[in-house]
Amino acid sequence: MSFVIDDLCPVTVQDAIVRAATLAPDVEALVAPDGRLTFGALVGRVAHISASLDALGIGRGDHIGLCLGNSVDFYTLFLALGSRGAVAVPINTRLKADEIAYALRQSRVTQLFTADTLLNADFIATLRQIAPAIDHRLPDPALPELTEIVVLGKNVPAGCMTWDAFMDGASAHCDAAATPDDTLLIQYTSGTTAYPKGVMLSHRNMLANGFVSGQRIGLRTADRFHSARPFFHVAGTTLSILACLQNLATLVTMTRFEPAEALSLLEQEGCTHFSGNDTMALMLLNHPDRPHRKLCLRGGWIAGSQAVLRRFVTDMGATEVVSGYGLSEASPNIAQSCWWEPEHIRTAGRMRPQPGLELRILSPADGTECAAGETGEIRVRGWSVMRGYFDMPEKTAEALTDDGWLATGDLGRLGDDGRLEFLGRLKNIIRVGGENVSPEDVEDRLHQHPAIKQAQVVGIPDERLIEACAAFIVLNEDADLAPQQVIEWARGKMAGFKVPRHVWIVDGFEEIGMTASSKIQKPKLAAHARSLLEKESPA
């Protein structure tokens, strides 16, 4: 019998919403800082937003930007766009003006929904830097395809629309629907280049991944799943919003992860499951309030080390916690451990491939297939693999073979039992508190400083963030620049998680990380950075 993922679950947003409202109308779909919503109420809210989208002419295949925090508004807009066959383009709210401009321009966003402010970010001021015409009338020459901006908040420029006006303009009749193969999301990922790539994920990609991942986490009807994963990442859309929608569970979320508030929510909302990375889990485990909270956690999903998972089991009582491995290009999870498996397997990072996906391990040296137990590059094929990178055919061809195999750029091995162990990255990606950072991206920004001749960026261990960026800088002749000045300058040029935490001014790289052919050796640079940090740390 051939495997068909469509037989397991709904594979379009509109079908998933109707199913959830039919089976569990009184179960809360979402608990967010700006309100609560049941699955029954979700149908009407999404229908209203869909009719308002229709009035703006937004339909199947249109690319719509979302620059919002975790909220009822993001949640319902994302689902309404999907139900119409439109494509959501989440914008990382931590990015700087030129980084946001790149995403809007490269993805050809035609309409943007944005908060006026979020936490300490003033998005209207940022948009003015990008497109001054927001104070008059769009489009702006800098973003000629962006014709409408809807602002959620009080600071609405003259050239933009208020949220109330958007909602009041709903069409009387609104017919639209997506197909399983329609693109639901364009997710920007740093990858290995200085220019982020827009991963195109279909309804089937994301809804099936959300269903299967939720099943393996152990989500059941009316369970309460705490996840502060940002909705602008696939861990927020697929593995939070859609995992809960598909498994009829309640998503409890936050604008920003803060451990004391998270512990309070876990207790007050009676959360049964938790989702987070190493950084989030450690912040909870080490917080002084934790022993005083009455928690009822049963399980969850943590992208973390074996030690962190084991502590989460013993200290948080989450005896069914699982691990997972994935990447944006696979929407995202390729393999997971399962809540019903023995604890020693679940916490050891030995994961079952998602049903219906094919995995193989190839030797980085010659591309031959590795035997069981041998280490090589993880390749995957099947229903979870992306449609490609938007408007980047050459990059798509580099990542996807003609017969559908995705090159992950990650190292792993398959055991005799078929379980996958993720061992690290072939790529130079730095994982900063859950954010993927391309060293080349940070280097490109640093090279814009007039005093900097050459910059090399590596990842270093960080107690709170797991990894952080560090930079080695070669200055131009006669230039005078202190490390702290580099850091302060970088804070105004890139998202905070990309800013190097440590900077060293060096004369060159010959002694610390260069091959005979003048190629920089990042592993040697990273090792040198770690040795410098050890010397600088107080005894």
C-alpha cells in the first residue's frame, strides 16, 4: 500500500479550520496577549478578515507581508490569507530597515500588515526610512510593488490604512479557496549566503508537518501548548499555530519570551506541553521562581541537547518531552522522537523520520551513500520538502536534485533501526538563541564600515543564547577603531541577535586561520576565539 499524507489530515487551511470548529467548537484555539479565541469563533473571525482581504483585491497567489508580534491578529490574518490562497510573508520583527526592505522587495509583497510599534521597535519610523511615501500615497519608488499598508495601532501615516477601516470594508460576498499545492508561506532563512532566501512552503507541506509533529509531541484535544516561538518563524507557524489547529489543542503564546512570565502562564493556563529551544528551556530551568510554581506539564518539544532534555524531564515533570530535527526548507521537521517511546531514546536525540519521508546519508567526500552508523550529509525527499526558493532558480537547483532530494547541509547518521541522529552543521550557520545567523551576512554589514578592511565572523559558546557572534577585524591603514566602537556601530546596522558580542582587532589571519591557498578556516578562527575568551575570563 502506498503512503498518502492527505489521508491522515486536512491539507488546506480552510479544511483544517472547518474540521477544528466542527469537532471542538468550545475548545480555545489561542490564548495570546491581545485576547482569546475558540475554534468555533475562529471560523467567523477568519471569514470576516477574508472578506476584508477580498475588498482590497487580495486573492490567490498574492504575496502579503506580516510584520506583527505573536497575537490574535497575526494568527487570524495568517489563517485568513491561507484560506484565500494568498501567500503570507512573515517579516522578522527584529530586523533593521534595510533587512526588512530586502525581504519586502525580494518577495514582491503587494500589501503589508504591520504593527505601529512592538516592544521597543517603531515600525512606522522604520518604514519611513524604507518608503517615505507612506506619509503621502503609495507606492514608493523604493518598493514599487507595495501598494497598501494596513497599520495595527494608533500611529497611522496618511498614506496607510487603519485596521478598523480595513475591517469595516469587508466585501458582502467572498469566495476563495486554496489547493494543497498552493504556496502558503514564504519563509526567509539565512542559509549560507549573505542574502536570505525565501523558502516557499505549500499548504500540504505545513499542515501535514503540523499534524504529524503534534501527534509525535503527544497533543490531544483540549491540551494546552505553551509556545513563545515567534510566528515569523516556521517553529511559530507550522509547529505552533498549525500543530495546535490540526490536533485541536490550545496554543498559549507570548509577545516575547520572558521566563518569569512564561512560568506564570504555564501555571495559570494549566499548560500540558511546552515548546522551546535550549535557551528558553535553560531560562525556565534556572529561574528562581520555578520550584514555587505548580505546573502540570506532561510533555513538549525542545530543540536542545540531551542534558537539557533530561533536566526538563526531571525538573519540570515533562516526562513525555521529545526532540526534533528540521529546517525551514522541510517545513520544518524531518524527524522526531515520539512521546510514547522510552525516555532514554527520546532524550538521546534518536529520532524517527516523519511518516512517508525518505532519508539517506551521503558522504561529503564523494557523494556515495553511507552505511548505517556512518556520518554524512542528511538528504530528505517527500511531502515535507519545499517548493523551492522564491525567484532564485539557481539556489533552488543547488538545494534540490531533479528527483526531489533536498540537501540539508547538516551532518547525521542513521542507525540500524532507521532512527536519525543529528550531529551538527556542514554549513557555517550560527544559532543565536533560536535565530539562524549567516556569518557572511554579518561580515557583509561590517564591511560597510569605512574603517574596516576585512571581517570574519564565527560562533562562540554563550551561556544564555547557546551561541553568539564574534568578529575578527582587520582595519584599513591609518584607521583607528576600538572593539566597542565596532559593536556600537553594528547595533545600528543589524538585528540585535546578529551583533557580535566580542570583537578582536587583528593584523591579519595568517597566524590564526588561513590555508596555504589563502582561504579563511572558520573552525580554526572559532577555536582561537574560544581560547581568547578563556584567557579573558576571570579565574
